[in-house]
Amino acid sequence: MAEFSYEITEELGVIAEGRGGWAKELNLVSWNGREPKYDIRDWAPGREKMGKGISLTAEELKGLRDLLNDLEL
């Protein structure tokens, strides 16, 4: 597997907490030194492990917000 680096530049919040203390979080994350993106993924306690997630630009996040606002939940 290819090496990568990341830095959480801003912690925005916890969306939900799951089993074993894992938490689904929204953060701004810089991957491999690039411009930070909004990132949604599961993190283990202490952030020693991460689950699969999705990274979005500000424009993509705005599009997601608009779609969610139109949903009837």
C-alpha cells in the first residue's frame, strides 16, 4: 500500500459515536500536504486508526448541504 500523510487542520465536530468508541467526524484534513478538504470518516479512540471516508471541496460540501436541506427526514 502506498504511503500517505495527513494533518487534521481543524476539528469541526462529531456526527455520531459508534461501537468501541469509534466516532464519525467532520474535519478539515490536509492529505499529503495538499490544500485541506472537508473530510467525513470514522476514527478510532485516540485517532490511532481510521476507517474509509470521503473528502469534499467547499463547493462539493455546499452541494451536499443543498441536497440534505431538500430531504424530508
